[in-house]
Amino acid sequence: MADPIKLTIDGQEVQSQPGVLLINAAKQVGISIPSFCYYDGLSLQAACRMCLVEVEKTPKLQVACTLPVAAGMVVHTDSPTVRQARKGTLEFLLTNHPLDCPVCDKGGECELQDMVFRYGAGESRFREIKQHVEEKQWSPVVFYDAPRCILCYRCVRICDEGLGVHALGIGNRGSSSEIIPNHGDHLECDECGACIDICPVGALTSGTYRYKTRPWEMEHIGTICTHCSNGCKTTLGIRNGEIIRANNRDKSGINGEFLCVKGRYGFDFNEHPSRLTSPLLKTANGELRPVSWAVALATVAKRFSEFVAKGGKFGVIGSNHTTNEENYLLQKFTRQILKTSNIDHHRTGDLLGLLAALRGRKNTLATTADLSTTKAALILDADLSQEHPLLAYLLRTNWRLNKAKVWAVTPGPVREDSYATTKRAALGEEFRALGELKDALAAEAELVILFGAAIKGLALAKLVAFGDSLGIPVKYVCLLDYSNSRGASDMGVLPDLLPGYHNIADGGLSPGLNYDEMLASPNLDALWVVGSNPFARRPSASANAFVVVQDLFLTETAKRANVVLPAASAYEKNGTVTNVCGGLQKLTRAAKTMGAKSDLDIIALLAKEMRTDWVTPTVETVFQEIKRLVLGYDLPLAAIETGGVATTTPATGELSYRAQPELVRSSGNTLFTSGTMSKYSEMLNSVMESPGALYHDPNKTQERAPLETTGQKK
Amino acid sequence: MATKYNDPSPLEVRVISQRFQTPNSASIDTYLATEGYDGLKKAIAMTPDAIIDTLKASNLRGRGGAGFPTGMKWSFVPRTTGKPTYIICNSDESEPGTCKDRLLMEKDPHQLIEGMVIAGWTIKSKKGYIFIRGEYRYLIDIVDKALAEAYKKGFLGKNILGSGWDFDLYTHTGAGAYECGEESALLESLEGKRGIPRLKPPFPAVVGAFQCPTILNNTETFASIPVIFRKGAEWYANLGVPKSGGTRLTCVSGHVNKPGVYELPLGFPMMKLINEVCGGMRGGKKLKAVIPGGSSAPVLKAEECIDLTLDFDALAKAKTMAGSGGLVILDEDTDIVSVALRTIKFYAHESCGWCIPCREGTTWLKKIIGRLEDGGGVPSDIDLIGELAANMLGRTFCPLGDAAAMPIGAFVAKFRDEFEGKLKQTRATKKEPDLVVV
């Protein structure tokens, strides 16, 4: 680092590094220089002229957002001249601004409003006719109101630089300038809405939020988005128990301000009229009828108790969406009360294979933060931008701001092609391609390898051997699909491993049936499915079993259940989830659906109903147990309690398990799908149906059956 | 389409316009018959430093408007980066009142080409572009024809004059934006992007076309170079005044008897230009004002012009500028408010919209002055015009905002009585000013 230099800002002596922009040097000492177009991490514009300051010995006002500090510089950021200039700029800005603040979505949290309040003039000298342009809708998500736009170009830059999507540009010129889609009249993009959130004014508004509420009517609750395994922190705007908006403008959490379309707009499944709000019981004629919780729980408890008493055969399918506490409790219930290890979950990546292959190696699982700091990363057999949008964003940002080198070996074209060094290799051919890259990869200082579901079983041993052969520090990310796949595995929702990957024999148990074996078994007495939809692909499985399903919706599996118990969504409960990189984060209850209960409460109630000696478990007591028993979860909780992340580190010792790579099946989710939840999101569905197919892969989009409305909610 | 060219004046010093009256002046045969490409032959035997020293000694200053010393500009180009370098000619002549570059391209394109080849040789560039204003469509064919002739005679292409050095030159059209006359906006447009100016520094000399070192000069600047090498730096410098060497094409429009383009040495007296070169005021009217350097130059009242000479420093001292060399002469009957309106309409139309003060300021000023002109003015308008111009001045991203603010500020300051006079008029076409926001 160069020697620090000294300058004076508003009479205060400031020490800074040469090359630091004046606006940031001032910020470091608590002097805020106003700006619209300057935005941390995005390219410099010097367009809004709000940050003009006086620098002694220069003839005119200087632009603080592009001016590097120099030794001896004497700066005045609040002199009468500067104040007059700001006022003048704001006056110019307001000439064509419609000032429709009373009906503008942004009213109350608008940077222009705040700026005028602080620096502007109380009255207008503008007596001319304003230029009016009709509002435009570019997609189901994005609306643009040109007159409100102050042309700070943040939207264009976040799309170009941040996302690499290049959907937005500038059209016309002079006072007719406006932001335009780069492809005709609609957006060809991810519909992520980053442009909307970054907009300082109400020019860009979202289809889900516009004209729904005033910002101050909402309560803001930070929780974790559970559409995919990346685990972005999201701030929900709640009004009367209903989610109105999701964003992350406070830039907290692992994702900063990033959210994808699912995170920002896919929350509406929560309010879908098809949400189950009452337990359902199958009548003698095969119909599902609403019953009270008491009746439903008593029915399940009675049948389960009967099967336990006669040593019946249970199958339990856990979820990769539910919380760690719920997963832990489910396996505990299964093993202690149902006295079986027939428990599993839908595995979307061979995490066990990786852990087994890494045995004995320390510090080899990459954290989310590693993706932002690693000097090099390799994407193997994964369409990262489609399936893991946050990880793709972090890598891209690392490349953009830190010049990290990104490599990709994939069977087809991927978004990363635009900046990474990529190699095409058909599935099964990837090791040949890796061999060709070996010397180049070995020349990197370090490497994070992110691999998809195709790398499983023996291929993992091969991959780790390849990593070892590079002679540089290598870390791995086993890409998993759903919000708590990692947690489900860590919590022992597995037939042959206990929580924390402890040997099943240590608990005095023998391995149970796996996912496929349970569903193929002709003589199951009972099948208990929590937050999963196994019958969607196996419509005739477990035909003779007593089926209990906990879910949000009447899924294919729920339709065939004997008892359906309505579950609360991730937005409606407390608990923790573990993201794809092992980051432990906290869910905070934000919304409520009448009649639904959290899976944890349902399991606890069943235990009570079955007259077990369990002390009623709560999220807190279960987590204490997890901390004690699950390796890597004994973490300081201050970070996650405050909306941050703590990184879990599972065992990398010898795993005593049966390798079953055939159980690994990727869900093939895209940017716009996340299984059942996305099916019930009207916004995600409308996005997929709208024009702009650039990033839609019809082969990957799940088939969407027409939705049935039970009319139980609202 | 051939431009009808005004009759020359005996007071002119015809150096770069020497061939303008010759039939077939654009052809390479005419050019070669009149010492064409002799400057290049001399320059190609010189070292880059010697070429730059010659330019410095000639006191040639950029003819695009800013008047920056050309030799110094070339000396800023790094020659050891290993990157390609480019020679770009700014032929995006769009300043109202300026019409000289079109004549240079139409009447004597080889002079321009020769100047660019000398620039290319200086920094061993391989490629150059002549960026021609989109509206000058007809010039593309003329310049392209000249380029083909130069290739044929070996002044362009491979191994120029046996030097072992290759140089290619192309024409490129602008797309109709005044803003692209600003050098960095021109580069953006050349690269196929939206024509908005770049952040400076770095300047084009260091990071120019395609992010590479670039020599970028005005058409007239390049066209002035061959003669400097042909006749010597001292000879050229002596044509002008100290610090401003050579001659300049002066474009005179407005209320004079003989408007036109005249080549005059730097430092030529303004009144002599009006009364002798241009044959005096039209209809014997009295001079009211002069806009001395294209429409962005602050206006001069008649009395300010009396002892004024036409060179960069003298005009700067008079708080205006020599700019692009376009003089607009206004007689006593001129309505200054309507001149101001015409001027601001142009800048409001041409503002690229990148920064707030220029984008909104030009449009607002246009609306106020339009309303005033239309008889809908209110007394506070006049101070407001001056204040808005001051709020733009020096605060915009590029000089376009200044180019709009400077003349408007000067019109109001120097002819306030005419603006006030408008308040007494009744509104010609419409009712009271719209106070209601629509």
C-alpha cells in the first residue's frame, strides 16, 4: 500500500490513500457528499452533478465522485457555493419530474425526496409545461415511468456490470433521454428486479408491489429466501401479516443487495389461494375432507402407535426445504419413537460422496464468502447462473472487481462464457477436459471447484484426486438444489448416518431403507412425507401404505394421502437453514397463514399425542441439541441472530455409509422454478409466459400442471 | 453537390485554401501539381521528435475551438505502450456559424489526408479514421475518392514512400449529433456506442480510440500541417501572431454584404474583416453585435469590436472566444432575444442528456426564452435566465453545457433592455403563461 496522504475536508484533517475518490475519503470521516449516480462497486458516471464540491486552487467546482484525493487538497463540501450548486442541480432535476409523490411507490423512501428535503428549494421557479411520457410495462415485473427518471444510469450499470445481462440502455437524447430495453419493447433478462431496487426514485416499479401500499405501512422483517440452496438474506415488507415486498436494500447478509427473481418476486406462493389451511382426512369413499387439527393428529397418532406396537414398517421422507430443527426432530422422532432408520430425503447432489472423498483433509469446503475472495474458481457441470444465481453473481463480481479467474467446464453454453475461460465437454467427458486444463489450473494460486449433480460416486474420488494433483489449495462446493439440502444431510435425514454424520451403529441402530427403497417397497405400513412430493414422479408408489403428508399445497403426494397436515412456509416460521456452502442462517417468522402449523410444531404435537415422554421441543431447545450433537454447528450465534451467517463445517472423517450415487437426482430448477413453491407463484408463472425467452430453457422448465384452487385461503 | 464558394478577397492570405478556386481542386493531379505531398516527403525523413518540435515551433493551435497547441498535444501520445495507435480526424463540424471543414474536404481532401499521414508517421500508427458529420453525406464520396487516389499513388497503404511503414485511412460517418464533435463522444460514436463524452482524464492522447493512444485533431488542423513541413515552421508561425501561428479559415455569416469563408492570418482586425473583406454591413445598416467563434461564443457588442483582433488570446481577453472560427455579424435591426432563442433551441436539441444541468438547463432556458419571445414573459424571467445559465456554467460533464450557458448569459447581460422590452409586448399567439403543471 502506498504511503497515506493528508488532505483537509471541511476543516478536518483527513488521512487517506492516494487514488481514493474524494467522495469516499469524505465518507470515511463521516462527511456525506450527496450523489445519485455514484454507486459503490459500479462504474463512475459523474452524470448527476450532485457531488460538486469546492477544492481550493481549482477554478470551478469539482466532481467528488471521480476526483482522486491528492496531498494537501483543501476541500469544502458545505460552502455557500456548494450549497447553491446542489440546490441548482435539484431545481433542474425537478423541472421535468412529475412530483407525483403522493401516489408514487417510492414516496417515503425516495432519494430524490430526501435530497430535496435536505438541500433543495422549497418553491419552484419552473412555470413551463412539463414533458410527459406514458408509463411503459417492459415485463410482468418491470414498469418504467420516464418522467420520474433522473437518469442516474444505476439500472443500466447493475444490469450490465453486476448481472452481465445487458438488458437496459439509453434512448433518445437531451431532456427526452430515457432508459429503454435493449431488445424492442420488452426485457430479455432474468427479471431479477435489481434495476428496480437500485432505482433511487420511483421510475422503475415492480409488478408485484406497485400501488399496493405506502412504505411506512409495512413492517420490515429480515429472513432467508428459501427458493434455492444459495440462501439469500431478504427483507420482507409485511402489512397485516401479508408479504407485500421482498428486497435487501440494507445490503446485509451473504448476498448484499443481490436477489434473483425468485427471491424478489416469488414470495407470492405464500398468499396463493390454494394454500392448505385445514388438515384433511380421507373419508371411506376416498375423498379428502377438512377436519380439525385434533382429529387429524389423533388419527395419525393412533395409526402410528398401532404400527409401532406391531413392529410395523415405516417410511419417512424428509424435506430439503424445512429447517434444521425440523429435520433434526423428524429423524429423532423416526429413530426414537417409530424405532426405524427408514428415513431419507431427495438428494440433489452427492454431498456424502464429497465428504467421503475429502476425508482427512481440512479446510476443503468453500464458504459463501470464499467465492468473493478466491483468486480462481472452476465451475464443473453446472449452469450456475440458472441454478445458483447468487453463487454466479458472487463469482462474476469477484471477477469484475478483483480480477478473479473463472473457469467453466460444462456440457452446454452457460452465461459465464461471456467472461470465463470455458470448455465444452459432454457429461462423462469432463475429466478429459479437466486434463487439458490441468497445467493452467495448477498455475493458479488457489481454486474453488463448484460441481453439479453429474459429478457423483466414483467421479468424486477422481475429482478430489485431480484437485490434489494441482498442488494448490483447492476447496469444493457440492451444488445442491433446495434451501436446506445441506441441512437435511447434516441433520441425519439419512438411512445410514446419524446427525453430524455419526455412524448409525453408534446409536445402536442398523441402516434403514433409502428413498428409492422405501418408495419401491410393496409392504410399507405407513409413509410419512414432510415437505416433499415423491409421488409426482412415482404415481403408484406405496399404494398400500397409510400416507401422512405435511405440505403447503395439495401436491400429487398430498392428494393420495390419508391425512394431510397443512404446514407453514419458511416465511412463517423461526429456525435455521444451512446453505449450499454450509452457511447457517436464521429464518424469522414474518407472515402467517391461518390454520397452518410449522413442521416442528406438528412433529412435537404428534409426539405429545402419541404419549411419549418428550419434553415439548421448541426451536431453541432443538437447536441446543443440534449444537451439542452435530459436528460443526457449535457456533457463536451472535452473527446469525443479527441476520448474518455462521459457517458450519461438517465432519470430513471416515464416513460409514453405503455409497448410493444413483439416489442423486438434480431437480433441474431454473431461475424461474423451485419445485412446488414456484408452481404456485403467479409472478414466476407470468414471467415464464411473457415474451423474452433469452434465459428460459424450455427443456428445463418443469411441466406446470394447472393449479387447483381449493378456495380455503382468503 | 458542389458548394458555391464565395469570391476570394485580396486581403486573404491563402495558404490552406490556395487550391479552392482551382478547377478539379479535389483531384490528386491538381494536388501533386501544386507541391502536394511534398510536406509528407519532408516529414518522413524526420524523427518523431523533430516533427513534434517543428509543430511546436509553428505555433499551430487546434482549430476545433479550444485552441490547444497541436505539437504539445502530439507529444502527449505515448509511443512505447505496445498497443496500436490511431489517428482520428474530427470532421464532425456542427457548430452553428462554422462551415470551413466542409470546404477543406470538398475542395482539397488531399491536404487533409497528407496531414493525417504525417501524424500517422509521427507515432507509427497503422490506422486512421476521418469522422465526417452525418449531414455531410456528399463529402464521404469525395473523400473516399481522394483516399483511393492516395492509395494508388502510394501515399497510403503498404510501405509508404519506401519507408517500410504501412498506414490505412478510412472515412466514418457521424449519426447526426453535435455532441460527437466533442472528441471523446466522437470516439464513443466511432466505436459504435452512444455518442456521450467520456470521463477525463485519461485524455485521448493516452486512452483514445479502442482504448489506445490516439492523435485526434480538427480537419483544419490536419489540413494546416503539410504546408508547415513544406515551407517551414518559422514561415508558418510568422503568418500569425506570437503564440498563434498561421492562418485560419474564418466563416462569416449574417448581415454583411459578402458573407463567406476567408483565410486570414491569426490576429486579423475584426472591423477590417467586416468592412473590407466582407464588403461592409448589408444595406448600410449599423453593426449591433458579433458572435465571434461559433454560436457558443459569448456575443460582443459593436463597441467591443472596434480594436479587437481575431486570435485566441485577444478574444479570450475580451471574455469570449475564437472557438471554431465562425463569425455571425448582427446588424442594428436584429432581435437579440430571437437570436438567443435560436441559439438555445439548438443546444437544447443537441444536449446529449448525460448530465442533469445541461439536459434540464438547456430545455428550461429554451422554454423561458420561447415564452418571452412569444409575449408571455414575466419580469422575473430575465434574472432567472441569467441565474440558470450561471447554474449550468462550469458544472456540466462536458463543454456542451458551457457552450449553451455562455452565449445565453452574455445575451442577457449585454442586451438586458431587449429582454425587458419583450415584457411590454402582448402575447402573440397564446394566453397567459401556463402556471399549471401538466
